[in-house]
Amino acid sequence: MNNNLLKIKELTKSFNKNSVLKKINMNVKKGEVIALIGSSGSGKSTLMNLITRTLEIEKGNILLDGKEISQYNNKIFAKKVGMLRQQFDLVENIKVVNNVLVGRFNEWGFFKSFISLFKTQDLIYAKSALRKIGLEEKMYEITSELSGGQKQRVAIARLLVQNPDLILADEPVSSLDPVNTKNVLSLITDLARKEGKALIASMHSVEYSKEFFDRIIGLKHGEIIFDVKTENINESMIKKLYEGEYYG
């Protein structure tokens, strides 16, 4: 049985005639936990923005469950793909529960989550998600009062409520200290495995990628340099990818 969730074929993208992605091919199965590594400008964020439909496809194909992503309406697409961004995309001056339930926008819209028109079942979803990420007691606190690590956990809880098949995380720990970095990476990778989600995270740190992810894809100048299981990665691959640049 073919259990590919995501299939990318010959994906190409340019900006002002500058090629950013060059004929990318990739298959992602349900339950895979993947780190996407490469230096700044390698095309990692562009690839994610194409998968989320933030950018338009120039050439090539992106299929989810065998169907072109352009063929999904917004409501169904939100059940397929969720995004965890560097800056968390949280509204600072509202309660944590409101931010978490934005993840239900595919069911009843952002405005309802913002003004607290919740049903009992909605609150159960939020409470369950916050319990999983260890912030149940912060449910009714104002989001701006939380630490950076706690805010990232709220963003993860929102994804749990959204319940997408594919989770994309764009530099999810870039603004966190080492302790919170490990906590958040452990949380999102463990949850993805436990919930049977596919996870693709763009990462700056090679060492964290090797520690927390099962598969690592190296992207350089818009091309895939390697795509291997974590246990098969070696120093020569890393040197080729970064060409002497510092990596963490």
C-alpha cells in the first residue's frame, strides 16, 4: 500500500529570474519526522511556503494524498497542513485559550476564536491540547505574560487542535535558549510520532537535527544534496552541504 502523504515532483521556483528551488523531488510518508537543513538562502523557507500555498508553484507538482494542493478548498487544506513559524503567529493581548482555538478556524473561523464564542466541546479540545504540552494551568492567562518557550508550546497546542496530517515547522526554535530548544524539539517530535503525523522542520542546528529527527534532508542553493536516514549521515555530507560555514 502506498502511504505517501506528500509527494513533490520537479518543483522549481524563481524570484526575479533568480532560481531558488531547482527540480526538487521528495516523498514523505505518514509518521515521518524529518529535518530540513542548509544555510540561509538554501531554499528551506521557500519550500515550506510552497507546500502551505503561501507562494504559487512555478513549475512542478505538490500532491497531498495523491491530489494537487491547489485542488483543496481552504477548509479541507487546513485539516491537511499546519504550520509552526519562528514568531509563533500568536495574538499577544488575548487569552491562551483563544490562541489555541484559532486552530479550529477550519471548523468555524478566526473571528469566533478571537471573541471567545466557544462551545463546551471546543474548550475540551483546548484543555486536552494544553495538557499534552504541559500548560493546562495557563489556559486563561494573557498570552503576552508567557515566556518564549511557553508561547511556542501554545503554538504547538494550536496545531494539536487543528489536527493536520502534515506539520511544517520553519526554524521552530531559533529564538529559544538551549533548554527550551531541547524541550520544544522533544515535544513536537514525540507528539508527531505519537499522533501519527508527518513532520518537516527546517533547522539551523545539525546536532539537534541528528538528536531529534529520523531523516535529514540537506538543501543547498535550491537543490537537494542528500536525503538520508539520520543514522546514515556523515561528516563529509555536512562539509559538502556547508562548505566550511559554521553550523551548530
